Amino acid sequence: MGVMKYTQLGRTGLKVSRLVLGTMNFGPQTNESDSHAIMDSALEAGVNFFDTANVYGWGENKGRTEEILGTWFAGGGDRRDKVVLATKVYGNMAAADGDAWPNHDKLSALNIRRSVEASLKRLQTDHIDLYQFHHIDRSTPVEEIWQAIDVLIQQGKILYAGSSNFPGWGIAQANETARRLGSYGLVSEQCIYNLMQRGAEMEVIPAAQEYGLGVIPWSPLHGGLLGGAIRKEREGGGARSTSGLSGEALADPKVRAQIQAYEDLLDKHGLEPGEVGLAWLLTRPGVTGPISGPRTQEQLDSALRAIELELPDEVLASLEEIFPGPGPSPENFAW
């Protein structure tokens, strides 16, 4: 495996790997010992940025993913020390969403405090490096959120705050409010961003760049659609090859034609689709690094190869033709 590349997270002094290890499959798809083995390999390959969320594990197993990270950290060595640990708050932790007790979700000061304590316990650590708001909370004043975050920073329980799935105006509002309060503000935005889904280029990424947030794309392969979905369908490979998101999407003739053009282009250049999807994101302005959420060691290896992949200009130009972006904002909708 080659040498990992690092970059600063947004405007901070924090150095993170250009590949982020997503842990959403740990628990639901990948058992504890396999999850631990994947984390070992990721760390060994120089990946120092691990992303999780309090609700991962889902349903009655919410919190399970954080627990799997916790038992890994408890395995000792200098693992916790080497990892920039990111988790999220917002969703409720009840087994069924309707069963949430009042104040047991969203971003009230009360729920932020409760959720941090619960995550720290599951993660078996004394601090979270990057605490992310999993969604915008329309009912809590931004001032209240920053006050809660600043208390946690003063207590040493978290170091930085980030957003996830925020609109551009939400990033501006959060950071203008932080500025007024003398708080540090958001340092990252985790959004859906990939060749198929380039909406973030309209307002979210420009806002993130302007306010000094690193952009961390989730679903870089759009649920496997950009990972060679048609080829896998033909070969009858992988349980997920045509199930779920990618199966439904391929039923749309326009999407199928796009993906076919993508796979044909990469065949011609001898490139692997899954690697190209990640490598393309690494060429995009404002992107810190995509989140790869491997279920297997092979998927992690593929993501690691993407870090070193230099895409030829000709391929980049063709990708732009197959998957056109929205263009600059506000021009793309103003005239």
C-alpha cells in the first residue's frame, strides 16, 4: 500500500487523512471482529480519520457501532491517540422513532449534553475530536447550540464541531452566529456528494469554502451505483450489486445509460469504477476526503488505492460530460 496523504480539516490546524473511514456498516453488516480487523488495517495504512454516529447500528441496535469502536479503542496500543474520532448527534436513540422521550433527540442544550455523555461511554474514551450535528434543527436557536458546544469544549469533552446535511444558508447562519458569540464555529460539513449527486456544488460547498469548513462527502459511490453496478449485475456478483439503491436506480433508463457510459469509459482506460468515484472527489475544490464505509477488507483496499490514483485530464473531461455539474452559483439558477 502506498503512502497516505493528509490535509488540514478546513481552516483548523487538525491534520486528517484524505480517506475517511466510515463505520456505518460495523454492526449491521460487518461483525465485531471483522470490524476491528478493518480498523486495524485502516490505521496501519495511515487512515487517521474515523467517522461514526450515535444512531449507527439502527433500530433496537442503535449505539452498537459506537460500542464496536469502543471495544477496539479499549484494545490499547496507541489507537485512540492516533485516531481523529468523529461522531454525530441529532437522531433519537429509541428502538422505534415514535418512542423517543421528549428532549431525547435534536440539538437542544439538554440533548447535546446527554448525547455526548452517552457516546463517550459507548466509545470508551474521554473526548470526541469532531462532534457533528447530523441534521439541521429547525426548532433550537443557534445561540443555544453554540453555548452547549462551548461548555463541552471547555470541559475537554469535544474539540471541534461540524455539520452534516446542512444547506449553505445553515452553514452561514451557524458561523455568523458563532462569530458574534466569539465561538469557533463549524469546521466541517459532511454532505452527500458524488458524480451522480452534485447538488452540493450549488451552495453547500461554496459556503463551506468561504467559512473555512472542510467538506467530507458521504456516499461517494452513490450506494454502489458508481462502483461498477452494471458489471456486477452482469456477473451476478455481490448481494448488494442490484439490490437497494443501485438496483432501483438502474431501473431508470436515463441512469442506466449514464452508468453504462461511465463503465465503458473506465474499461477503455483500464480503471476501476469504485476507485475512480473516490479519486474524482479528491480532485474537487473544498473536499477534505470522501468517507468510505467498507463492509469488507477488499472494499477498504479499493478505497486506499483511490488515494494514489491520478486521473488523466481526458478522463476528467469525459466524466464532466457524462455527469454534468450544476455550474457556478448563483449563475446556474439566476440567468
